[in-house]
Amino acid sequence: MNSDQIKGWSREQMAQKIAEDIPDGSYVNLGIGLPELIANYIPEDREIIFHTENGLLGVGPAPLPGFEDDELINAGKKTVTAIKGACYFHHADSFAMIRGGHIDICILGAFQISETGDLANWSTGEPNAIPAVGGAMDLVQGVKTIFIITQHTTKNGEPKIVKECTYPLTGKGVVNRIYTDFAVINVTPEGLFVRELAPGVDFEFLQKNTAVPLHKF
């Protein structure tokens, strides 16, 4: 396949893919960056309750320009809206929800994901890298299901899905599914299984840009 033919999904389409896969009635935590887009694409016939670890249950879509409230923010310090019935609480109570297993799904970005579901998403390990531990370690251990949304490769074209993570780990064996601009991939004890290919992407191209063997459903 000629690289000029590669299309894949846009960031917004990736977010929409995940939004369509979230079951009705789920309690969901969204990570910083790409995951924040997902709240904008929840189907109208579905109720999803979004949680942010700085103390809000019931995060709504991003506010319209000019309607931002600087005192209503998520964990990434981005302005958000609150749905009808939303509630606010102490930071410690928020983490009790996470650590107590009360959040159904968490959606995070990633620097690397291993073939066994290890996740590295808080530091590249570079000496001058800005520390960004955040709540990801708690989330990957306390939340029932972990989805990842990320570009399939780095800006330099290196695969993000690897045999073993070389960056500091967020958690071992925690990832259940990966959504990239090229494909949707399930992480299972038997390996990585391609659930769906993006438009303009074939299996051979996907495998070439993945550092571990992939399997077809």
C-alpha cells in the first residue's frame, strides 16, 4: 500500500469510535489530551456519567466559545460543563471512588503500550522531562476497564505498540483495548487482536507499523 493512500481516522473520529463503544449507564474517567474529546460524541440515546479526579461527577461537553467558566475545570485544567444532577466533592473522595473500583471505564493517552497490556503514559524518562504522574497510576489499578486512545506511531514514525515498554510504566497488564488512527485492537491473554481497521489501512500496513505480532479476528 502506498503511504499516500493511507487515511486512517482523525482525532475526532477516534474519539467518536470510543464514545460509541461505551455502554449505557457507565461511569467513565477521561484522561488529559485526546480522551477529553470523547465527551463531545456520546450518542443522544445513551447516558454516560463522566468523572474527573479533581472532584466532579457529571462532566458535560466542552463549553461553547464565550461560555467558559474558569472555576469549572477538569483535571487537565481545561474548562468543562456540568450536566444536570452533577455533583462536586473533595479530591480525596474522588480518589476513593477510583481506588474503590466504582469507575467502570478509564480512557487514557499513551507513549507506549506493550503486547501484554503494560502502559507507559506519564514520562518519556528524559532527564529534562516535566514530571506528570497525575492520577494515572491509581486509575489503571482501580478502574475496571482501561481503553487507550493514541496515534499509532510517534512523530518520528516509531511504533507505540511494542514488545516491552522502554519508558517508565504506569501499570503492568492493565490495558484492555487500544484505539489508534489506524485500528481498534483488543489486548487479550492470547495476544493482540485487530477488531477494526481504519479506512485506507490494510492489515499488512498495520503490522508493519506495529512492533509485535497482530492477529485477525
